[in-house]
Amino acid sequence: MTTNKDKAIAVLQSLENGNPTAIQEYIHSSQYIQHNLDFPDGREVLLGALGDLKENGTKVDIQRVMEDGNYVAMHTDYNFFGLKVGFDIFRFENGQIVEHWDNLQGKVEKTPSGHTMLDGATEITDLEKTEENKELVKSFVQDVLMGQNPTKITSYIDGENYIQHNPAIADGLSGLGKALEEMAEQGVAMEYHKTHMVIGQGNFVLTVSEGAFGGKHTSFYDLFRVDNGKIVEHWDTIEFISPESEWKNTNGKF
């Protein structure tokens, strides 16, 4: 049996190999809602882009895949009109993809932590703790990132064992604190206003949030790995949201 994970993987891989079969078989023929604001709705848009994508040397290297109900979330190393790190989320109905969200950020090679934006743990474990871990991460985003109760940060994060993949922040609570201090000194605010989605499987939880970074309307995708009730590893992508006048669809980023 072909799982939704298998289908989502095949669709992304088609962007590299140019084979339309996965898109034709796994994306709904008339009900594909697109939240990438650079593309109109409909699977025909994707099919029409395959030739250009292959010609431009598109590469798709999927690092992590999570399935949560009707949703599949993927963390991918892209060469897609430049080197990028991306998260993609697909929503399924009756075995077909009917909706897509994503968040892309230019790939940074040298980071304060020494980690890349994509390396680190990949194995999904603790399936029985999925809902518990989702609640933990949701509370962390509300308390710490949204600023409702920031002093609780030490109850969520495993101190200096916290592994950081954000390209501008070093490992540990100390690295996070230093980065926030430096941003404050520069007058750059990172604000989380609303969390739109929380998708998890076992020890991995992905949050999709809306806010502002340096005063610009921003989409934050944060992937957390949880171990024994603590957040121990973090990956993310940050993407500025273009003005509505430039959108190719009317669905919005979220």
C-alpha cells in the first residue's frame, strides 16, 4: 500500500526528475489549494513547471518526513533557483493531496553552532507521546516565543544540551540568549503573533506561526525534537511574506 508519506515524497521528487506521474496520480485534479504565494492554484501549474525546474537543475533531498492525521510535513534540502532549505506541508483527502503550504529560506553554510540547517537527528521515536509533545511545543511557543511567560524557558529547553540549527544562533540556552540580546541592541524585533498549525509525529513537532521580523510580515516554521519532556533540538526557516498585491493566489500564506 502506498502511504500518504510515500505520495508526498514522490510529488516532491518529481520536481527534480521531471516525471509527471506522481503529480497526476496523487494531487487532486481540480481541488489543489496553493499557499505558496508565487504560484496560482491547481495541479496544472505544477505540471507546467516541471520542464523548467528540471532544466534549471532542481535538486530535492528530503531529510525528514512526519505524518499527522491527514497532514504530511517534510524538511528538505533544495537547489531550487538557488540553494534553499524548505518545509512543505500537504493535506490529504481520500488519499489525494488537496492543499499545500511551504516556507523557504536561503541556505547558510557557516553557522555559529557549527551545525548545518539540516543535519542532526532524523529518527522518529516515541510515537505514543505525539500528543503530549505537541502540547509541550505549543505551550513553549505561546510562553516563550509569543512572550506570554518567557521566564518559563528553562522548563522547556534542556539547557546547554539544546542543539540549534538556526543559521544565526549558537547552541544552548546561552546561544539563544546572546542572539536575542544582539537583536535587541540592533533594534531588530522577532515577534510571534499567532500559531496556525502544530503538526507532530512522535518526538518531532513542527509549528507554523505568523509574525514579524525586523518589522516585516513573516512566516516562521519551527521544527522541534523533544526528548523526555524537554526540547533538545531545533530547526527553522524564516520567510518574509510578500505584499498582497504580488500574490499569485488569494489563499494567503497560512
